[in-house]
Amino acid sequence: MTSELPPFANQSTFDKAKAAEPTLWCNPNYQPSSDGEAAQTLEQVHKDWAMLAPLLQKLFPVLEQSGGQIQSELIEVESLRAPLCYEDPKFGRLFVKGDHNLPVAGSVKARGGLFEVLMTARRQALAEGFLSENDDICKLASDAARAFFSQRTIAVGSTGNLGLSVGVAAKTLGYNSIVHMSSDAKTWKIERLRRYGVKVMQHRGDYNHAVAVARDAARYDPLAYFVDDEHSELLFQGYMAAAGELDIQLREAGIVVGPDRPLFLHLPCGIGGAPGGIAYGARGLFGAHVHCFFAEPCQSASAMLRMMHGRDARISVYDVGLTNRTEADGMAVATMSDLVAERMQTRLAGVYTVGDEDLFRWVATAYHGASLQLEPSATIGFAGPHFIANSLEGQAFADRHLLSKPLSNAIHVVWATGGTFVPELKFQAFVDRGMELGHPTSLSKETAT
């Protein structure tokens, strides 16, 4: 599989991906339309989040003001248009969805991780008779509940942000919490987990290896529950709810998504659970008028390669000579989630890749231009409007799917996925590196060695 042309790519696109060059691939199987299946699931997810809200408020005082809701700002970043070279009206309006600043876990993973842990806790309590359907959900925040959960373990494999979300939620409920982390996990994330009392086990391999080890270890403990980022329906559903939040915020800004006002979501992608869930929820809400693109580092183009080859192809970035080495630690993933590949087959508009140097440039740009504290991985979506408006592939996509409507009417939302919890000195090092690299004149390239 190292050199064969996949069925859903032209030779030029495939060659650029293999050479670790910034690349846009548009999905020829993409079918923008209303989506009853996604809409029905989203409706149930909103009910589940509403049911959990009082418990979240009880467990995490930081959520009292929001009534137990996990929410982030939607920020129009006019001040970033010039430094990002997006001054031309053809780029439409540019927003940042501030999941880098989500409460409790400080990243988009708060949506999925907290949802899965709390839904699992409720299910276990119901199954053992500790909780009944008519009981107040806040019973799960009692001392008796902590004693109940202390006999059980929740484990996860992570490069950092999901581990923080799952680890903090599980430990707060009283579970024994274990996070298996890959070799590229950041030291500060490991230390933060340990301060919460979470057990961290670090492995020499990459993210996929850490997940496999964690999954196997959990099989030997009958009271252990494994949060499986590659296959979890609950994680996927937790992320979906962001679509309803985004719709409310857009309407508050006077924006109604529709045929004359298309919405482009630019979603950072690692294993695919978070961007997949957000995209699926958005399809259920906005139908044919939302176009979701995944964004990946050039050396970790797992979603691009998987979607190019088709959902049944278990292709790895190593198969085409990519290194899977990137400073965007949460995105250093060699193979895409099977679950997400299946759900996105006709729902994903496309995937683009970006070099690491631009991520650091955009960290500095976002901080100095809009006071946003982002991890490098959280900036990757800033490449999206460039690809859509300036590349031949993006222009062909717009001609086909916007039906001759002007691209200047589009709303671009860059999903910022993490950064607020980065230690001050570490973040300043990100900014300094971005400033040293200077202002990009074009998307930078990576070497494939």
C-alpha cells in the first residue's frame, strides 16, 4: 500500500500528501444533504447533556454560572484577517470557536471525556442498584457514590488532552483513574494529571500503541472501564452537542446558516473522534449548508490517507513514508478511527494538511492579534479559508457545492481545541518560536524524512 494510487485521489494530491506538502483533498463521495439519522441522535444527546447538567454543576463549581453546561465563546476575529492575509472579502467572515478555553479540562476533549465518564457512571450505578431512574442524578456526587466508584477503574489512552478530561472527571467522581500516554505526551500534561491523583503510565510507542496497551490492560480487570477513543460512541456523541451551541451563537450574531450563507467548519483532527462528532452533529443541525473539513499535520495525515483509500482500508501514515512526528502532540496519530471513517464517508467535505512551522506562526499571530492562548495544534484550522478560496481544489469544491453562490457569503469557523491550560513559560516559548519563524508568505512545507 506504500505507493498505490488510492481510489479517491488524483496522482498529484496523493504525491503531495506522501511528500508531506500542505495539501487539500476534497472528498468525491461527499453528499451535502439533510441528515435525519444525525439529527435524531443529536436530539437525544441534547437530552442527555441536560440530564447531566445538575451533576456537572455539583461536581465542578466552575460550572455553576452556566448551569452545568460545557460551553465556549464564538469569537469573530477581525483583528486576525490582515496578519492571516484574509483581508479580501472573498474569504467571508472568520470566527474562532473557543474550545481552547472550555472549563474543567481546557480543551475540546471536555465535551467528549466528561460526557462518557458521567454517562458510564450513571449506567454502572443503575446496573448495581445504587441509583434508580427516579433518583436525583446528584446522588452520584455523594460520599456514598465516591465509595461505590472507588472500587472501580476508568482507563484511557491519550497524548494528553483526552487524558486530562477523562482523568479529572473520573477522579472527581471517586474512580481509580489510569491514563496511558504515548512517548510524545507533553511533560506538563503528565504532571497536571498526577497532581489530580491520576495514575499515568507512559509508553515508548506512539498514540495508537498507547491506546492498544490501555485497551488490553483493561480487559484483565472486570471492574475496569476503558474509554476507547478509536471506537467510542459516547465520546462521539459528547462532541456532537457543540453543534447546537454553535447554532445559538451564530443566530445571536445575526447569522442564519442556509443556501445563501454556507458554514465551513475547520476541525483539527487526531484520531478523529472530536472533529467527527462535531461534524456529525453539525450535519444533523445544518444539513446541506455546512461543509466540514478536517485539518492535520503534514507528517500525520492519517485521516486524509484513510478517506482517500476508503473506509475499509486500514492504512497508516508509516505505509507511505511519513514519520508521524509533529509538535502538535494531540494530532500525532498514525491511523484514523474506524468509527469516524465510516460516519464521515459521505459527510466529510475534505481534509487538508499543514506544516508545523505555520502552527507556531499562528500561535504568535493569534496571541498578539486577538489575545488567544492556543496550543500549536489548535491553530491548524487557520489554513482552511486559504485552501478553499485560493487553491484550484478549493475553487472547484466551491463551484460544485455552493452552486455559483459567492464564497464571500461564507462563514468560516476555526475550531480552537486547546491551549488555556498550557503553563505560562511553555506558552511563551511557543510564541517566541512563532515570532522567530516570521510571517508566512505561503503555507510552509515539511520534509518527509
